[in-house]
Amino acid sequence: MPSGARTWGRWSARVRHRWALCGDDGGAIVEFLGISVLVLIPLVYVVVTLAQVQAGVFAAEGAARTAARGAVTAGVQAHQDGDPRAMEAASERAWQVVSLAGEDAGIPDPSVAVACEGDCLAPGSAIDVQVTMPVRMPGMPDLLAAVIPLTIDVTAQASAPVPGETS
């Protein structure tokens, strides 16, 4: 038998002996860290994204409800004062409320649509408000805007009745 074969055989026996003594020491830690990186980082991103969307939903719902009430208040006051642009006053108040709510929530460029049912600002009618707030995806660079949408539009609607007795 050539001497190289015996050397290889002794070397492989030594390596096998060392592996038998060491086992998988440290292998579990490496596997745990690898799985953690692959699973936990995306999971944390999903949780943060859902939390941000939920905050946008709360902001949109609150803004819609408050904007409808504010529009009724401003519109009825202007209507009682004889202002022919009472509905414009109602829309302006709704916009002020929604922009303030968007600013508080850190959501730029909210949009609001104001409509009325029946005879606008007459007792018994209602003012409907629809608020849309674009919630930005967290941690996404602006370079991706050309490829994927970076915002999720959250929409909320509310209606507020005009007080007074109907004739």
C-alpha cells in the first residue's frame, strides 16, 4: 500500500475522532440565528406595517366623524346668517378638520369629499363626508415609487344629521 494512502487514512481517522468528540457544538446557535433573521425580520416588518395602517384607519375614522359634525355646525351657522355659500363654509370646515387630523397622525395630503342628502342644511337632512388618507409603507425608499406603490389609501365615511325639526 502506498504511503500516501496510509497518511490519508490516519488523517481521516483523526478528523472523524475529533468530530465525534465535538459533536454539533455551536450548530444550534447558528441555526437559531439564521432562522431568526429569515423569519423574525419580515415578521417585525409586517407588524410595523399593520400598526401604521391601523393608525391611519383610526385617524381617517376620527377625521371623518369630526369633519361631518364640524361641517354641519359651520354650515348651519352660515345658513342661519343668510350666507348663500353655506355649503362652501361647511366644506371648508370639513377640510380644516381633516387636514389637522392628517397633520396630527403624520399623514400628508389627506383628501375630503363633502356631500349632502336632500335639501342641504335643512333640518332633517344630513351631510356626508368621505376622507381618504394615504398611509406610507414604513422603511421603503422613494426610489421604489416607480415600481411599486408606497402608500395604502385608507378611506372612511361619516354622516351627521342637521339638527332641527322637520316641517
